Amino acid sequence: MDKNTITPQVALDGGILDLNATAFSVNSDMTGYKKFYLYGSYEWSKSPEWELTDGLSIGFPVTSKCFLPMSSRGKVQQHEYRYCYRPDNNTSAKWSCSTYTTPDDWDPGVGVGSKIDLEAMPSNNAHKGYISQYVYVEKNESGTVNVKFEYGHQTWTLGSVAFAVYPASFAIEPASVTKVEDFGIVFRY
């Protein structure tokens, strides 16, 4: 697979949101399968006005024949979501970070999603983090698909960020956030 990266920047809710996405092959630890790493990151280089619960997702079409690694208890494995924050007026402050290894939602063969609880106290903060997922495909399979990354931002409390499966892939439910920024890459496997 060719490595493909995209780095869009958007003005959103009075802030500046930098996004990044990439996908590439890695050595497989499963005989008879190819393994790929899907990674999407975000950074609020200028704080948004509202710091509520946002969401981040990775979606790919079921036609890609990719699948998520699962534990013997039926839970998604090889997932990572990281969130970091620091006061936006103190660039020398250390980032405070948390890492999670279970997605908030997922769907077989189409993607994963995690919620981002933006820390708002004691003042506006800079925020950054990422979502990543390893996927597998049978060694004899090949193709080209789009992988869609989405960042959903809330400017008032609508409830909880929700995820859904659309005809093509896994994504953030638009009605659960104020604004969805989507960005994609071409994925060759």
C-alpha cells in the first residue's frame, strides 16, 4: 500500500483546527493476512469558543474487506485514542494527556469512533490528540478505497456525540454535533 497523508486546517467556532490523516502497511502478526495502520489526529492550535464533548471517527467501506482485530471477549483490539490539553496562553506548560485503548463505538468492517471531552477549566485550553486503528485484510485481497476521518464539534450541549453506519462507512451522526469536518485519504491495500 502506498502511504497517503492529508493535512487540512479549518477555522471553526472561533478557533483553528489542524487535522491530519495517514494510512500505511505494517508487518503483520497474523499469518495469511496483511496489516495496516489508520491514523487521524487533530490539534486546536487556537481554542474554540465552546469546549464540550467532540468526536473523532475513522470509517472505511465494507467493500474494502478490512476487518478489526477482536479479543476473545468480542472487544475491538489494537485501537488507541489519545487526548491532551494545556492552557492556550502558556505554550511552555506541559501537555496533560490520557490514552484509551477501547473505542466508544465501532461497527464490523466499517470503522471506529471515540468521544473527546474537551477540558475547559480553569481557562481556555489548547487541545490535541489522535485516533488510530490497526486493520487486517486477507493476503490475497487488494484494492483501492477511501478512508474517511471525521471530527465533530459541539457548540452547545445537544446530548452525547453519536456514531452511525451510513451506506458507505462508519461516521459521526451529524445531528449529535454542531459541525462535522470530514477529510479523507486514498487507501491502497
